[in-house]
Amino acid sequence: MTTRPVSFARRPFDPLLRRWSRVPKSGREVILVGVLGTGVGVIAVGFHAIVERIHHFTIGRLAEHGIGVFLAGSFAAVVGASLLATFLIKGFAPEAAGGGVLPTKLSFWKDFGYIRLRTGVVKFLASAITLGGGVSLGPEGPVVQVGAAAMSAGAGALGVPKQKRRLFCASGVAAAIAAVFNAPLAAIAFVLEEIIGELSSRLIGGVLLAAVAGALVAHALIGPQPAFQAGALDDPSWWGVLLCPVVAALAGAGGAAFQKGALATRGRMRGLTWLPRWLTPTAGALGTWVLGVLAFWWTGSTGIFGIGYDAVTSAISGDFVWHAALVLAVAKLVASFLAVGSGGCGGIFAPSFFIGGMFGAAVAAGAGLFLPLTGSDKAMLAMAGMCAGFVSVIRTPVTAILLIFEVTHQFVMVPFLLVATLVSQVVSRRLEKEGMYECMMRQDGEDPHRVLPPRDYRKWREMPVGELANFRPVVVSDLSEAGLKTALENYRFNCFPVQGADGTITGLLTRPEAMLALATKQPPKLEPAVWAEASLPLGNAQIRIIDSPSNFLCIGVEEHRKLVGIFTLHDLLRGQETLVESDRG
């Protein structure tokens, strides 16, 4: 009997993969960021184009018919779009619900920038349907999550491990924002201010490259024109300069009202027991429809439906009388906070632009009845309102200034934008101390201090251990054979606090001890619990957990032995990892 030698067929990509593996790591990262950033730019431009086409064939076409057709058709479009988007999200990727910036930020810090490709695909489809159908939200949040998911998944497909994807997540955000707004500088600033939270991050090189790639794609596909068209502006008059702080204060207050309304609606919707959770986005969409129809009847504008950028451009051009602009501002404010609070699939950039811009246009049009304001004054007041509304909600002042400048291409606007940003920051912080995303994190049970790292090791050691502890621990109260099997099968933890009949902690059960007890049919031996109060500094907790037999701390008062939370080596290492990532900047 003869044996044939085993032959291994060469795969067609083997030579290419071998050459790729010989490229230095830094070179591979540059190539990947450039190539994937270009792809994200194409996706972002395509997303915006699809939203505009859907909106044109729904709300746009319906507005050309009589009021009866518009009422019925817009109702079907808004409600149908919301229901279809909810079906996609609930059925395929629940994490794609809501905006997009906050989940991306949480993925960046909590999961090393890892986002599933399915999340991006579902977000793309659901958001395009929602926005195109007329729900009062914006495309920026969705495109942020889509871009981050595309680059994170693309990097993973090319061999980048999950723990190394923060660069690609942040770069995907930059490429998407740069492409959708044609604004690379604002994209870089937004990633550094909002996602990373530090202007000197070591990731800035990749973020810059991705933003350039996204902007080049936008230039190639749609040209260099700004997102908001405005004619060449002259220097402002003194009347315009004096009105700028008034506009900024009004727009800042409007942004704060939008934020408070969204958070209140969000909390109220979650507390409703009679309304199924899958119907809450549709309830918010109904609010858009009612307010959109009323505003259309009053002003003739469909700006409440969908993104509303055309109406903002009209406001910059001075096409609205003061009461029409005011009606649109208030209607958009309420419609948008209902949509955000009910979990609609869309972002908050566009509503904040719209609200601030319309308040600015209302002040400009009203003051123009009594003061000699020029067309440039009115345009600049509308754009100052856009900047003030944005920074009131998002709390990224550098991004706000750069973004309005880049989407209008008006250099003469810069002094107005600086004043608007300053006044809006003062007003909005008086009304709401934190921005929308931080408040949403707290509402979701996430402490921003736990998620976002401190800036140096000394501050990290001084943080209370409660900032990193887990306050939803799994405890074991049944030490019978069935109880031990249930704990081992349902959870992969290596250590479990054991709770007595009186609710106090009697000790710690380790996984090896539980397995030994099952094998020998003997009661398990418990290790003594080591305690730490939630206010204990991390530096002390670090020493205590390393010295403990099970590397496990019970959070609470030792005399009471009532468990509040737990602190494990995994929590400690996770906190150190975020500190290292931040410190490398």
C-alpha cells in the first residue's frame, strides 16, 4: 500500500498576505486608516443622498398636492417609516436604536472601539428610513455610528484584534463627519472633544488622515460647495454686532429647553407601562407629524419634517418673516425633543442647528422692521444662532465654531461665532450643567466618571473605588448541588459572594471550590470576604485587592456586611487600561 504525500493548495491571496505581513505595523495602520476612511466617506455621502431622495419622494412630493393629500400622505410616511425602522432595530440590532454618538463613545471607551458590522448596517437602513420618512431628527448621529462600525469591522476583518480598534473607531467618526458636512477640521475637533475627550490624543494622526480621506470623497462626489448656501457676506453693521449676544442667549436657552424636554420625555416614556416599548418611537413620530402639519399650514415650510436643512438655508437667506421663523423654531424644538425622547433613530445636530438658526432669523427679521439691518447682518445672525444652538446642546465649542465656518465658507463670520459660543455656553450652563450626552449617560445608569478616564495617574489613584465598582453583582444564596450547578452554568465568574438568609454576606465561593464540592458531594468551603467602602481611594483599594486571597473586594460597610457592589481584578485592569490609553496622548 502506497501513501501519497499531502499537498497544500496555495490560496490565491497567500503571496499578498505574506507581503502585507512584512509591512511595519505603523505602515499597516496608515494604509488601513486611509483605505477604510475613504470607504466610510463613500458610505456617509451615500447615506445622506439616500435620505434626501426618500424625503423628496415622500414629504417633498406630498407638499405639492392639496392639504388633504398632504395630511394623509405625511401621516403614512412618518408613522410607516418609524414602524419599519423599529422593526429592523428590534429584530436585528437593538443597540442601533436612538442617536449614534453616545453608543459610539461608550464603545470607544468600554469596548476598545469594537462595534459589530450588523449594528452599522441596521443603523444605516433604519436611520435612512426614519429621516427620509420625515421624523424630526438629524443624520449626523447615525452616520457617526455607521462610520465607526464600518471601520471597526473592516479593521477586524483585516486582522486587527478587538483590543486595538480604538484608532479605527475614532477615525471612522472623523471620516463620516468630514464627508457628510464637507468639514474635515470640524470632524477632527469633534472626535477629539467629544469622543476621545482630549485635544492632545495620540490618535490624532489617524483621525486627521481619516478626516482628510472623508473630505476628499465628499469633494469628488458632490463638489466643494458648502452644506448651507449663502451669498458673499459684507462686514456686519454695529446693529448686527449688538444683536449677536441677544440671538446667542435666545438660541442657547432654546438648546437647553430642547435638552430638558428630550430628557424629560425619555424618562417619561420609559415609565409608561401601558405603551409597548416598540411603539414609543412611533409616539414621538406622531408628535413630528402633528407639529409638522401645523407649521406647514402656518408657514408653508416642511422644515419640521426630517432634517430641515433646506429651511435653514432659507433662514440664512432671510426668506422668513419673524413670526414664521419663530413658529418653526418652537415647533422644531418640541417635535425634536419628542423624537429624541421616544428613542427615534436619528441625531441631534440638525435639530440644534435648526432651532438656533430659526431663533436667529426671527430676531433678525423682527429687528429689521425697526433697525437698518443689512442682508449680511441677517444671515450672520441666523448662523450665529446655529452655532449657539449647537454648542448649547453638544458642548463642544471648538467644533461648533469650525463647523459653522466650514459649512458656510464665510470667514467674516468668525467674530460672530466666537461671541455666540461664549454667550451660549454661559446661558446653557446656567440652565443645564452638563451636555445632552452626559445627561443621557446618567439617565441610562452610566456614570461619566467611570466611563471616561482621568487625565493622570495621581488623579486616578485618588478616585473612589465606587467609580469602577460593579453595583449589580451576582450573588449565590443556594449552596445545594442544584444551586451550585446553576451558578456555574449560568455565569462564568470565578468568584461569587454568598448571601445568608438574613441578607448579609457570609463569605466568597470560588469556582474551583464549587466544582470540587460537586465532585466530592461535600459542602463548599467559603473564603472570608474582604471589604471596602465605596469612598475608599483606588490606590488603597488596589493594594487591598492584590493582598486579598481571592483578589475580590465586597463594596459596603464591613460591620453591616450588607453588599452594595463588588470590585474585581477585571475592574482594576479595565480602569488601568483606560488610564494608559488616555496617558499615551
